[in-house]
Amino acid sequence: MSSVRRRTWGSIIPALTLVAGTLFAASASTARGTDLREGGRTRITELIAAEQRRARADRADYRRLRGEVDDLSRRAGRRDARVAEARAEADRLAARAGFTPLAGRAVRVSLDDARTSGGEPPRGAAPNDLVVHQSDVQAVVNALWAGGAAGVQVMDQRIIATSAVRCVGNTLVLQGVVYSPPFRVTAVGDPARLRAALDSSPGISIYKRYVRAYGLGYSVRALRRATLPAYTGNVTMGHATVPSG
């Protein structure tokens, strides 16, 4: 029996020595101030920053090309009455579609993550209970549309009926740009109607429960005047088709 134990320990000791050496090396690295996860986090941060730069460049290119197209269509309209008529119709619909700036009385809604005391979450709260979710932002946007909003802006971007609000973790992604909380949604319209729509929204009622229970941020403020920018995102629409045969 003792010989078996000696053979077992003889095979385990080298492995323990290797593990201990690895731990000592890791401890020494950490003691020098090296974050063991820093490399991965840096790569992710750099990737996000690169994508944001690309999105800003794409939006600038889009605005430039759109300006060139508008200029060409104006020149064509001076030579062809049909083009001029089509352009006049497009200009008439542009405001309703969100492609021109919009100003007027407005309501601004702010949503924010909970502020934990000393880094400790409230008793009974899960991490997901303490952050603003995609469904919360979408509930606010939907309520404002239902309240007769003439136009809606999320953060610094105008959105239209086909705009998609996406959240990744506790960040908001809108047309390739990443935003951190607090999230601000501004709508131009009758403030009384907009407030009433927010108050009657089932989705916002659920969010308010978490506001009371865990300290999430929620505020509604009326603005005498706000100016929303024109929508500059992609307008290509996809749709399903019934296969033939």
C-alpha cells in the first residue's frame, strides 16, 4: 500500500510544481500592475472605436452623396417638367418621412442604469434588474409615436418608423453608433398628449416598478422648443415574398 502511495505522489508532485510555478508567475505579473484580462478588453474597445469611426465616415459619405443627388435632380428638374413634378412631391413628403429637420414643443425622456451604493446591488436584485434594456427604450419610443409625436430623436439621431433600437449589454447601438446611458429620447408634439401616452404604456409601467424597487433612472421633461435633425440613416427596406409554384 505504501509503495502505491509513493508512486502516486511521485507522479503528482511534478504537476503540482508546474501549477505552482504558473500561479507564482501570474501573481508576479499582477503585482507589477498587469491586468490579466486587459488584452482582451483592449481589443474589444479598439474594435468598437474602429466601428464607430467607420460608421461616422459612412454617414459623412452618405450626406455628401445625397447632396450630389439632390443637386443633380434639381438640375434635371429645370430641364424636364416630369422630374420637377416628382421632386416637388418628394419634397412635400420629406418632412412627414423625417428627412428634414423638425422644430417645436417637445418632451424629453431620460432612462438610466441604477446607481449601486458601494458597488453592492440592492437585496434581491439580479444584474439585469439594474440596467436599462432594449425593451425599455423601445417602450418609450412606441409610446411617443402613439401619443402623436411628429418626430422622435434617440440620443443625437433622428429615427423613423423603420428604425431599429438595439442594446448590447448596457449600451445602445443605433445606426452603427454606440451610446452609454443615460439614454435620452426626445419627441416633438403636444406635451400633454405625449405625457398621457407615456403614463398609459404597459411597458413603461413595468419599467417604473424597477425604478421604485432598484433605483433605475426615469424622468420626463417638457421642452418649450426642440429641434430634431433630419434622418440620415439607411432607408432600404426588405420584405418577404411568397415563392412561386
